[in-house]
Amino acid sequence: MRGSHVCSVVSSLVLLWLAVAAAAQKGSSWKTLNGNAPAIIAKGGFSGIFPDSSEFAYQFALIASSPDTILYCDVRLTKDGLGICLPDIKMDNCTNIPDFYQQGRKSYLVNGVSTAGWFSVDYNGTELGQVSLKQSIFSRTPRFDPSFFPILAVEDIASKFKPPGIWLNVQHDSFYSQFNLSMTNYILSVSKRVIVDYISSPEVSFLTKVLGKVSNNTKLVFRFLDERTIEPSTKQTYGSMLKNLTFVKTFASGILVPKNYIWPVSPDNYLEPHTSIVDDAHKAGLEIYAADFANDFTFSYNHSCFTNLNKSKTNHGKPLIISHNGASGDYPACTDIAYQKAVDDGADIIDCPVQLTKDGIPICMSSINLMDDTTVAKSQFASETAVIKNIESVLGIFTFNLTWDDIVKNLRPKISTPFSSFKLDRNPRYRNAGNFMRLSDFLDFTKDKDLSGIMISVEHAAFVAEELGFDMVDEVIKTLDSAGYSNQTAQKVMIQSTNSSVLVKFKKQTKYDLVYMINEEVKDAAPSSLAAIKKFADAVSVEGNSIFPENRHFTTYQTNLVESLQNAGLPVYVYTLMNEFASQPYDFFSDATAQINAYVQGAGVNGVITDFPATARRYKLNTCMNMGNKTPSFMAPARPGDLMQIISKLAQPPAMSPMPLLTGSDVAEPPLPPARTAQAAPSLASRMQAHVAIVFTVAMLLTCHHLV
């Protein structure tokens, strides 16, 4: 039976619920009406992965979450009065019913609004027996849809899963009366056969009809919809009803509200001060529940800020939290405010990717191409674009095209938007905020901070030496010496590079910790590569897919790379972790914290390189990290490849090409060339200007030819 197979597979895939973990902490106090921990209610089960209200979704919710998780069912009625669980009154998107009843599309009045689609009231239980549930939210994976997920009755929820609690949500009571069906009679009837812990509805008339007729242990909850929506029985808006909670108390013991009722969001998507609704509900003697939580919806731009992290005298132990261009998920990369945010958020190491300006000044800039993270494209330097194939194959304006004064006086930083195609922008109010920093400014900034160290990344050193006449290694060493870092032990200095030649030169001239960055996806490191790396590096940073390879956003397996590197005495740091749900495989439930847990507890990495240090610090501070054998099951990391196994064979993505092995030849490089003298070759600037002139001339000729 496929159901037993999924149970055995998904039992190892668990969600990291830090809110639940907090509930396990001794001495925790809650501000709920009864003082107990907030209830965890699984809407339609684990509907972020599996189709809402499906067997897999309900089963997985009980396995992956807290043992007292309540299963939530949106109740609909069939033609023969059967109560079924469906997330929407229309069956079009949440089931495959159009495949079986192509002529079944009807139009009905739903709360006075003409609504077209397929409706459960047109079919009996037998007719719906061949219909399967499917994922109704298009941003979520449809790969589980080909598995047959029968529509479940309310009684099925109780008998199949035996949950610790059942929540029935009832909407559109008056709709069913058009078809001589009574939702009230059904709820009263099913309540005698099934223990129902909660009944919610946005309709006052329905709750008043069942009041006193269901068990005293069943809580009636009034569900608030959008504040401007009109409640059908009182004809008042839900916003106006919010001001009369004493009336709500006459027929309900609690209220269910959209989360923005509690913590509103501004029109431009920033958190505003929380409202008084929780206190107001408690004063009226009402419990309050919040709805509309999902990991893969758009969060407010300042939602990544976690308060009360208690970072004084920070424990800089494993996992090491290394910033990626500062807190670049919140502010423009490598700016003073991004670095300050990283420190405030509890980073152990903050980083500076060094680039050189035209006048040879080392600066902190996320990319050598100023087009990436500055406003240079809209500046007076926009005409200086060129393609330098030794760097990248796209047009760019590079740091070495401009002097430091050119940059600081004419350009502004620009926040990164790695997932703009998903409309997941970052902090637009601060899109161009902050100030650029030289390496010397960065070093002055870090001296008095609670950090275990700093990381300096050096790339393109051979190109800079040959083409520009600067020795990047020497420039970095001189700047570190001037800042006093060569003769202090309070903070360690880490030098990172994808080029072994850079690290070899640093090893000859300094005693800094050297980190070799593997910038390709590999499944393991051959003995020859391990031996080569050990000669010049103290640690290695690797891309996440080299630990958990992905296929169509599902992890497939765990490689041996971390184990091989660590057995060779090389600590491993994984890069680059982000909060945006689009950056995480489905196995991590669109949860940045669950992703960190997989790398730390599952793969055993020594550190994480992240755009959001606060998320890593929050993970690092949770007390479940030190519970030993008492660690809750939901703290276990997801096993890579298990979700993929549940997908039916017909829906499996094509097999991936085998990942390569890192070999000694991949690591070996010739020594860095010496910095050329001014007379050794034509300047790069002159060659670039010639290149731009040629491109411009060709473009003009083509334009003229077209006009002729």
C-alpha cells in the first residue's frame, strides 16, 4: 500500500518548528488567555508540500510537527450530504474534476456573487470517488499531483490519523441551503460520531445555530475575513465587528483573524506597530488564533529582523556564522550599514570581498563589475561599458575603471535582488542606502566589535597583476599590517579565494587562516585534490548543491564531500544561504531555518555563509541544540532524497548528469604572475576604450545602413 510506504519514508522528514521548540523550554511563559503554549493548527495538513486536505498532507503534519498538532479541515457538502475536506468551495484548482466531468462547470450565487466552476453539491460521494486532490497554489510543486489523493470525509480524518485535535471550518452555510442541504444538521450529526475540538465560521448565523447543541468541549471560533468584507448575516463589515468583541463573545469562545489584524503591513510591505487586538480579545474573554501563515508567501521586507537575540558575549562556537557581503539580505552589500547589521545580528565573522580601484585602492565590493551592486549604469560613467572575457562574458563597468573618488562621489550602492523573477525584492526603502567602504575602513570598523574574526576574499589577482600592474596580495597584506592585524590575536583573519595561487602566496607571506572556495559543483574530493588543498589551505567553503545535489528543486542525495574534507582535517563552510523560499529545496519546506539545520545537523558543516546572519544566530541560540537524547523529533534534519522517493514514477524529473569529482588538476594553478610595469604592455583602459569605440562605430554603421 502506497500509504504505508509514504509513512515509512516521510517519518524521517521533519519540520524545524522553533516556536514549538520554545514551548519545550522550561520556565517559558505564554501570554495566551489560558497561559498554555499556542496551538499549532495544520491547515489542510502539511499543505505547503502536498495537496491541501490530502492523506499525505495530514499524515505528514502529524509526523513532522509537534505531537499535539491539530488537523484543520474546510468542510464542504456533496449532493448526498457527505461532509468532505476541500480548501475551496470551487473544485477547479484543488482537484482534477474537470478531467472527469468536462461539462460540469456551473454558475451559482455564493454570498450573492455569481461564481462559476465545479462544485461539490453537483456530485455524490460515489461520483467523487475517482476524483483526486492536487496542489492548488501554483508556486508550489505539482509533482505529487499524479499520485492518487482521494477526497477525504471528515470521518476519515478521525479514523485514519487519530489526531490529537480536529478543527472544522465552515463557510457558505447559506449556499448549501439552495440545494436543500443543511450544514448545521451535518455538523451536529458528525459531532456525535467524531470528537471535534474546534468549529470556526465567518458567519454569525451559523455559529448561533450550533451554539449549545454541540459538546461543551467544542470551542466555537468566529473567523474574521478582510476588514472591508461584509458578514452575510449581520450585514456589517468584519472591520466594524472587530470593535464589538463583547457581541462576538455571546456566541463564540474565540476569534480567528488574518495575521495582519495583529501585525499590520504598510502599503509598501513593511511591518507596522502591532495592534491591540490580542489584548482586546483577552479582555473580552476570547481566545485568539492567527491565520494565513505560509513559508512561501511574500513576507514584509523587515520581517528578517529578529529581536532579543541576546548577543552579548556571543558564543562563537559551531556553526560559525559568516556574513556574505555583510547582512546583504537587508541592506546593500558591503556597505557600512550592512556590516553593522551583520554585527548586530550576531555574525561570528564578517567579510570583505576585495576589489581594486583605478588608483589602486582596495575596497569592499561584492563584485568587480560595478553594474551588479551600484548605480553606475545611471551615472556619467555608463558609456564605459566593455566585455572583458577574462572576467565575465557580459558588459560591465569595473572597479578598476574608476578611482575611489569617482565611486564615492558619483555612485550609490544598490541592494541585490537575486529572486526578482519571483517578485521577491529586498528592502526597497533602503535600496540605495549605506556608504561604500575601503578595506582600511572595514578593518577600522571591525576592531572593537564582538567578532571572532574577519574574512577577506581575493579574486582576479592574476588578471589585476598582468593587466593593471597591481599585486592584490601585497595590497591586502599592507592594509592589514597598517591596521595592526598582523600582530594581534583577538580576531583571526581568514583569507578566502577560489584560486590556489592566491592562497599559496598568502601562505608564504602570512600566518592567516586560508580558506579555499570550491566554486563548482562536485560530489567528492579525490585524494590528490585533498593532498593539494592541505598544502595551502586551512578550511574549505563549498556550494550547497555540492552537499545536497538538487534536481528540479528536490534534493537527491547527500554527497561525501563534507566527510572527505573533514577527514582530511579541513573544516567546511557552506555558501550562500538565504531566507527567500525560492532559494531552498522543497525538502527544507521553504524554511531557511530548516535548511540550516540540514547542513549543520545533517551534513555536519562547520559554518554557514549567509546573507541573513540573524536567521543563523536565531538557529544557533535555540535550546533544542543541546538536549541530547531528549531532542524533539522535529529537530532531526530532513533526509535528502526522501521527498523525491514519494513522487510517482511518471512525475519523476529526468535523472541528473553525474557530478564530477574534484581532482588535483582542478586545484593546481601556476604561481601568480608579477605585477607588470607601466611600460610592459598597453594599458587595459586604452584597450577598453578602443573596444568601446569599435562597438560604437559598428553600431552606428548598422543603424545608418538600416536607415538607408
